[in-house]
Amino acid sequence: MIDAVVHRPNYVPERQRAYQASHSPIYYRPPRSRLYLGAYFTLFGVGMCGTVYGVYQLTMGKPARE
């Protein structure tokens, strides 16, 4: 029962060779990294735009009523 966990082939050396042979930046080497980074930067950009908009709205205020 525990043989499936204990007696497994070691894939670390071949994966390490694949990572080190690549000339792309380290954050683009893992699988699906472009998807994760794209989603992160999109959410970051939307959050920053919302923050800038909120700060603009707070600093400009409402027009004075007469």
C-alpha cells in the first residue's frame, strides 16, 4: 500500500535540466506561468486603476451647491 508513495522514480534531475537549459526568464519557465502572470497583472492593473479613480474622486470632491 505504501509502495506507491515510497518507490517512485526521481524526476527532479531531468526537470532541473529542463529549467536550466531554458533561456527564458525564470518566472516564465514553469507550465501555465504566462496564464498566471497575465491574470495577476490584469487584476493588479484593474486594482490600481480603481485606486487612482477613487483618489481622484476624493480629491476633486463634489461641486458646491448654490
